[in-house]
Amino acid sequence: MRRYTFIVPSLFSLIRLLLTILLPFFPEPSWILFIIAAAVSDFLDGWLARRWHVESWQGGLLDALADKLFVAVALWVFVSAGKFSLWWIFPVIARDIMVAITVCSAVFHKRWEAFKDMDARVLGKLTTCGQFFLLAVVLLSPEWAMHVLVLVSGCSIVAGLDYGRLFYQALHRQST
């Protein structure tokens, strides 16, 4: 069983990627099941990796990629279905935009190690939870969607600024 403990957390991230691919092809009544499954798989992959002490930067990268792709596709599906306006997407994914910028910067400047040194942050985890929660609220209680949008957007923007600051510090540490 021990040799499989390295694989199991990543399988949950791969399940989230499969959910990402399938979501646009399923009818609206099933979307809430996709959101719940994605949120549960996100929790389980991190929890199991920490519990079994099999965390790795590659697993963290796969987890983050699965989260960001699922949320991006879900937001696109929701906008396409008229669940909310296109402008909602940008503040909700502000953190994700900043992370993408840092990845591009790290690759462009050949400073990948600086990106690898960036640990997951509480604000980032709250943002991801908030994004899943926002998707669920839009489906289940749309009258609360604007309130949740404001909270998630604020968290995402602050988390994006925090990641930008963290990356800048990591770059600075490497150059000194």
C-alpha cells in the first residue's frame, strides 16, 4: 500500500481535470454535482498528501493546475449559459492571473526555482474554496451571488497581491 500513497493524491487532481473536460457537455442540473466533486477532490488530494507525508512541488503544481482549469472552464460555462456576466470572471480569477504572470516571468527570466520556492498560502486556499462556493451559490441561491462575488473577488485580489509579493521576494533572495 505504501508505494501507492504517492499516486493517490494526484489521482484526485486528475479526477478534477476529467471533471473539467466533461462539465461543458453536461446539462445544467448536473453542474452542482461537478462542483461538489471538484471541491471534494481538491480537499482530498491535499489532505491525503499531507497526512501521508507525500507532498511534492509536482503534486502541488498538478493540484493548482487542476483547480485553475476547473474554475476557468466552469466560469466560461456559466457565462455561456447566462448565469452571470463576463466581467465577473476577472476579479474572481485575479489571483490566478497573478500566478500565471509569475509563472511566465519565472520561465522568461529562467528563474523557475523562485516559483518552486513559493508555498501554498492560506489566502490562496481561501480563494479556491471561495471560487467553488461562488459557483455553488450561483446555482443554488442566485440571490446571494453578488454578495459572494464581492467576497471572493476581494479575497482573490488580495491573494494575487500576496503571491506577487512572495514571488518578488523569492526572486530577490535568489539574486542576492
